[in-house]
Amino acid sequence: MAKRKGGMFRPSRSSKARGQGAAGAGGFSPDMMRRAQELQTQLAEAQDELKDATVDATVGGGVLSVTLGGDHRLREVKIDPDVVDPDDTEMLQDLILAAVNEAQDRLEAMQQERMSGLTDGLPLPGLQ
């Protein structure tokens, strides 16, 4: 039943009105809640591991390489001095872009692989 307080109508706060019954909060069983908490812990651990991980990408036959951290920060760039031509900076720019983009693709794949291993087999919408 709605109550009137200060000119506002508020719904009743009974557990049935909130959809809580014998299964507990939101209809989840204790086992489901335990599994969700375990998954949350595992996901946090995986995120910490990934933050510390690095990926490397090399382009141009080895003349340029980059190292990208799991936090998406560029950690290192190595350029062979022979590839540096002041009259052709476009080629160097293209090599840098290609290496960074490849490293980002590798990092994304590594992160997806690590996270999908945790959620495989769980009936979680949007996480499968």
C-alpha cells in the first residue's frame, strides 16, 4: 500500500513488493551468489595481471618495434637508424602507426582470451 509523506506517494517497502521471495535477493540462490562473488574476485585478479602484461609488435621487417603495456600505455619504441630518412618521414610515421595498431590488436586479443576463460559456461548475458 502506498503511503503519503510530505506530499509524495511512496510504494510499500515489503519484500514481496521488491520481488524478494524464498530465493533471496533478486531471486538468486545462495550458490549463484557465491559463484558470482568468486567470478568477481577472479575478474579482478585477471585485470591486475593484464595491467602488468606487455605485448610487442614489430613491422617493416624488424626495423621498428613497440612494446605496449596492458594499461594501453606505450612503453618502448625501437627504430633502426637506417630507416630514418629526413626526406621520407611519412614512411617512418606509417611504420609507427602500423606497429602501435598491431600491438593494440594483440593486447585486445590477449585480454579477451583471458576474460573469456573466466566466463565460459556461465549463463551471463553479454559475457559469453
